[in-house]
Amino acid sequence: MPSSRHNLGPAVAVLFLLCAGGAVSWLLAAPALSGPAEPGYDIARMVFHYSTLPRLATALLAGAALALSGALFQQVLRNPLADPTTLGVSAGANLALVVASLFLPGLLGAGRDVVALAGSAAAAAVVVSLGARRGFSPYSLVLSGLVLSLWCGGLAAILTYLNQKYLASLFIWGAGSLAQQSWAIPLSLLWKVAAIAIICALVIRPLSLLDLGESTSSALGVKLVRLRVIVIACAVTLAAFVTSAVGVIGFIGLVAPTIARLAGARRPAQLIFWSPLIGAALLFFADATLQFAAGGLSNFLPTGAVTAIFGSPLLLALLPRLKIRHRIQQAPLRKRSRRWDAKVSIAIAAAVLTVLLLLSISLGRAVGGSWTLVFGDYFRDILVIRLPKIFAVLASGAMLAVAGAILQRLTGNEMASPEVLGISAGSTFGVAIALFAIAPGFSGQFAFAVIGATLVLLVILLGARRAGFAPERVLLAGIALSAMVDAVVGVLSSTGDPRAVLLMRWMSGSTYLVDGTSAALEVAIAAVLITLALAARRWLDILPLGPAPSVAVGMPLAKARLALFGLAGLLTAAATLTVGPLSFVGLMGPHLAREAGLTRAMPQMIGAALIGGGLMVAADFVGRTIVSPYQIPAGLVSALIGAPFLMLMMRRRA
Amino acid sequence: MAIPRRSFLQCAVMASVMPRPAFAEVAGLRIVSLDYGLSSTLLSLGLPPLGISDLADWGRWVVEPVLPSSVIDVGSAYEINFEILVQLKPDIILTTPYLDELLPKLQPIAKVLRLEVFTPDAGPILPAATAATRRLAAEIGRQDEAEQFLARADALFANCRQRLAGKDIPPLALVNFEDARHARVYSAPGLFHNALERIGLRNAWTRQSNYWGFETIGIEQLSTITAPEARLIAFDPVPPDVLPKLAESPLWQRLPFSRAGHFSVLQPALMFGMVNEAMRFAALLTDLLEQDA
């Protein structure tokens, strides 16, 4: 084992956190232990022995396991931002558990760990295989991981919402609650984590040789592929065990190794040795503080969401300090032989959209469940209900797709999208505040959503200005912010308040509350903003060529980026109000447009708008009719189709 | 000839109160109910609803009374399917304060009858539910049926009370498990607390709770119940992993309720319902206690 002879920093960090945590724990425990023992069932002592103590033990173990997992990921992927949260591994495990609890509850007894492992392994496989095709660029890897995280988390939350009546507890659990009622969980976690830790100890030497570079370490006898597989398997398994035991605890695996590094643990072996200790002490401290601060509510406040609230700003703060070793690979503008002329592509997209619109407007389900065209008596009544929704999702889909096209051109990254920018999350946060603090009805929620989106946009812009609007910083900052907002919403939801259901409805992209006025407003906003975007087509054609050519043709680089980010933000904010933060149309629209041979900015944006609008109309139609009389939110339908579709596409193209 | 004249008068009164002419033919009223308690009350008034919300979950939460197969599902109460609702052409839509945000969208479709049972100042729920039943009956011209129904309820409570009299039943704590660590415990002014009183039983959880009649507690709090032989009654559905987890938790093992015969799981009964649901609870509970005695 590497000793602390060379560097006392990490040891000091561990000691400090442990002492702080211990002090807070003492404050927690003192009331229970101070009074004389009561005969019989002494609540204070019982809770102390079988709830408080196992909880603190679980915090230590989970913290250590997650931090070890994060350190392993960071070392083997050579990526300082990797951890079970940013790679989507924890979210994958959680989604698998939610799905199993809904559809295969029999699996969850003894098979709980296996289910979690299957989920996290699938998530890791997706993210790593995508990363491998892009040369393990740290930035791309984390971006894909966070998109996957968002998708898994969103899907898990929505499944909960659709079944909310008898899954009340999933709220708490899904967001990572450390609450315990016996020693069973910490004890089983102990031996599992210990077993993995022993394997890690065995590979620590070859792992540290990785830093010497691939050829050198191969020459020294390191079997690279086998080593990578073993280490990633360990990291994934650790995350799965923790998620299976206590749910998703956000960002500990990112924060602990970062602290270790800042405290002076430089060499890989040091990092892998100190990170788990720091992680354990960190989660111990965080959870004790949470319990102390939240008092009686602490059993319902998900520690996982609270760590995310504090962890994600840290990620934000660390961004400028981290040297991202590889720049993003500028996605080369593929000079593929155009299959069609741009005009033909656009005409086809427009025709398909028209058909979709007509179909969606005229076709529905009747009372008995049979398919029916709108007719006779009901014509007016039904159209009054249906048309606003259709046009609102059409406008939103078009706006998201155009925002996506702008962002992808601006950043040169295919995974960039408004969902990832965090603005959607900002709107959600605004709605949450409106609901919980003020509850002013629909118009108030609308206003707060705009304020929330604008604030996030401002924070992103201000944060990015320092970095000269370097695209990767902006996107990662957006994701960090969106993770934080999601966590805050998670905390609000877990208070068990009935208003949380309204919030979940919003997040799932339901058009339930859209009426004629809001739809008209949405369409008008879309028309104005998309026109603005089309007016900026020259900038958008030049920017992907890189900063140097842009400056060379006399473009005000920073100003252009600022304006375009602002425009993308407005488009996203307006669209999110209708279809929620998770639709992924902003990713799909521009992609499909490029696939159709629309490579220049103007045709790509027009094509993306048509395709994005069409996708949302189709999603709304499916959601409205497929399980009628029950309705699946349009945003959810498009997310369910969108994300896997996107993954497939990236595999094919890369 | 008293009855026809009386119902004629009712119709006349209602026609003057309500603007729509459809109310002249009371028997054919097309009613959609967006609340389980109101739906079951309609059934008991002899006027089955045309459509209700969340029909698919009726069997999981309400079970009895059984709905006629003609009832149409209008979607989830959180997202009413307005296209279906419009096609049903209802005369009356029954709602609760919980769905107030929908009022502007419901009012153009039909007359909306908003009945309050669970409100901050409603007081004890069972009397509030009785009052709401009478009000609903008056609005749809079914006063006679309402009085008969309420008399049936009184008779059932009295019968249960008589069956349990002299059996020396200990105080009962009523809970729904949320997870292995938390439960909702039901007490005054809740519906089931009132039902317990009506059949002569004592609630072991003596603290007043919120206006819905429940309080969320950690299971260890159940140890504050001091009555020596108190029994714990949990309602189905119990979340799947709760009972195995409780079995290994010392917090549960050391509670007096974990002893054999002190804990039972009762079939589902809707604690946020109205008179029918209180009746179902009383009947189920009386059966259980009689079996055990």
C-alpha cells in the first residue's frame, strides 16, 4: 500500500472530514444517549442503534465504494470527470431496479443486486462503446454518460409518476436515501465492497503503469485490454451494489477523487488508495449534517439528491481548473455524396409533416376504444381540445430542433442539445418554485418557468464568458447546473407533497394544461425565434470551421457565440414550457436533417424544424391514442423513442 | 299519489335552481364522477355514473361496491381525457376541491357539482361525507334513496357494533406502510377513525392528525402506543418488499405488534372515500375480529 510518507494532504483531508462528521454525529446521538435508559422500548435508543448507527455505517461504505468506483473510472479512462454519475452507470442501475419493481417484482428479493448490475453494465457498455469510437475523448464520454443519466433518471421518474399511487416509496428510494431500519444493508454492503477492494488492490500496480502511456505499459507486460475490462467491471459493480442498496447518490465518485487530487494525491496508486477514504468521510459528513439539519424530515430527504445539490456546483467550479487534455474532436463536416438535393429533402420533410398533421388532427379513439375520424356533432368540441395541443407540440418540437441545430454547429459536438444545456431544467425549477412557494395557477407557473430558464441561461453565459465561450465548458456547465436543478426538484418531490405530482406532470412533458391561448402564444414565439435563427445562418455556416477561420472572415467571435447561445436558450425555454425537459427532439431533429443531406445551416435548420415538429406531433398522437383513455405525455413518448434511436445512430456513424 | 307529486316538486325546484332543461328528466341524468367516493355514492343512490376517472384501479383501491360494466373510463384523475368526456355528453360532472384547477375546462362541458368532504375545515370526515351525500342527492333528486342508503349504513354500523359487543376488543392502530421504515397512521378526524367510533372500537393512535386524517410516522413511533394489548391493522396493498424487510428489523421485532396475533393485513379499503368506504372498512374489520375472537 502506498503510504502517506510522501504527502500528508489526503490524510489531513480525511481526518478533517471524519472529525467534522463525527462532531455532527455526536450532536445527533447525544440526545439519545444522554437520558437514562428507559425500560422497554426506548425509542431514542432503538432508533440510535438500529437506524442512526447503521445509517452512518452505510454512508461510510457507500461513500468509499462510490469514490473507489470514480477513481477507477478516472484512471482507466484517463478522464478526470468520470464517475458513476457522469457516466450514467448509477442511473442505469436505478432504472433497471425501477423497471424490475414494476414489471418483475419477483426478481427483487435475492436478485436485487443482479438486476442493478445488469442495468449499470448496460449503461457502461453503451457509454464506453460510444466513447471508444471517439477515441475516449473525456468530454464526449462524459457528455454521452450524462445524456444517458438524464434519460434513465427521467424514465425512472416518469414510470414512478404513471404508477404513483402505489409506488410512493420509490420517490425516496430513487433519489438515494440512506435511511436504515436494521444492520442488514450495511453488513451485506461491507463484504461486497471488501471483495471488490481486494481485486482492486491486485491490479493497482499495472493500473499505475497506464500513466506511462499505452506503448510503454504494454512493453512492461501490462495486458491492456484485460486490465481495462477488469477495472471497468470493478467500477461498474461497485456502483451497482451501492445503487441496489441505497439508490443513486450523486457525484461522490467525482468529488472525492477531485479532493484527493487537490490535497496532493498525484500518483494513480495514491489516488486509488485515498479516494475511497475521502469518499467515505465525505458522505459520512454530508449525511450526518443532513440528518442534523433536516431533523424529523431527514428520513424523507434523499441524501443522494442533497449530495448532487452540493456536488454539481463543485463540478461547475472545478471546470476551469481541470485541464481537459484532449480537445473535442471537431466533428468533420462529412463530405458525403449528397443523395438528394436539399430542396427535395425539405419538400419530403414538409410533405411527411403535413400528412402527420392531418392524421393527428382527424384521427382519435372513440368512447368504446375504437379508432375514429372526427365527425359531425363532435367536430368542433373535439378540435377545440385537440388543435391547441397539436400546434403547441409542433411549435415546441420545431424550436427544440432549431436550438439543437444551433448548439451542434456552435460546439461541433453531435451530442449537444438543449436538453443537455440545462435550460429545460431551469424552467422546471421555476415551475417548482411557483408550485411550492407561491402556487399562483397556470399563468404564474408559465411566468416562473420563463424566469427559471432565463436565470439558468444567464448563469451559463456568465460562467462561459470567463472561458471565452469555449463550447465544451458551456455544455458541461449546463449539465452540471441541470443535475443540480434536478436534484433540488427531487428533494422537493420527496417531501411527499401532492404538488410534487403536478411537477412530475410538467417534467414528463404533458400537454394536459395547454389551451388555445397558450398554444397561439407558443406558435407566435416559435415563428419569431426561428426567423431570427435563420437570419443568423452565415454565422452558423462559418463557426463549425473553427475559431481561426471565423475571426479571419471578420466575425465578432465572442459576440456571435453569445447571441447564438442566447437564442438557443430562448428557443429551449419556450419549448420546454409545453413538452417538458426530456423530449430529446433537440438531439434527433438536427441529426435526421443532416442524415437527409442537409449540411448547410439554412437548410439544416429548416429541415430540423420540420422533422422536430413532425416527431413531436407523432409523439403526441401516439401518447394520446395508444392507451386511451389514459394518456402518455408527448415529451415522454418522444424521449422513449429518441434516446435509443440516437444511441443506435451514433454507433452506426462513428 | 304522494310520491309522483313529490318527485314532480323536486324537479320543479331543481329546474328553477339549475339552468339546463335536461334536469326535467331526472332518471336519465348522465353523470361523470371524478372521485372514487362520489362514484360509489352515486351507485348507492341508484344512479350509476356514466363514466368515472381511474376506472382501471377501482379493483385495487375501492373494490366494493362493484361497478356495472356499462361505466366508462374517462382517464386518470390527474389527466382527464377531455375528448372522451366531451363525447359522453354528461349533464353533470362531480368533482372535489382537489381538482379545482380543472373547473374552467369542465364548466363549458356540463354543470359542475363540486362536493367538499376533505377540506381543512370539514371536521370529522364521516359526518362530512354524510352531508355531502345528502347534498348530492338533493342536487340530482334522489333524497329518498339517500335517506335509505344512510339508514342502511347506520344499520350496518349498528350491526357491527352489536357483533363486537362484549368481545373486549383492544384498541386498534390503522396503518398503510409506505416503506419498511415509514407508515401512514390514521386517526381523528379521518374517515376510518369515525367508523371505529361508530362500531364501538377505540383507535390506538390517539393523536389528532391532518384534515385527511393521516400522519406519516417512522415505524418506531408505533411504540408510543401504550395500550398493552393493542393490535395493528395494515391495509393492502402493502409494497412488495416491506414485510420481509420488517421481519429483519429490530425496530419492528421489538414492537409489541410483531408478536403473533397482534398484526393483521386487511383487504384494500379506501381511506379517502365516503360512506360506502367506511361501511366496507367496518364490515371487513368486524369479520376479521370475529374470526380471531
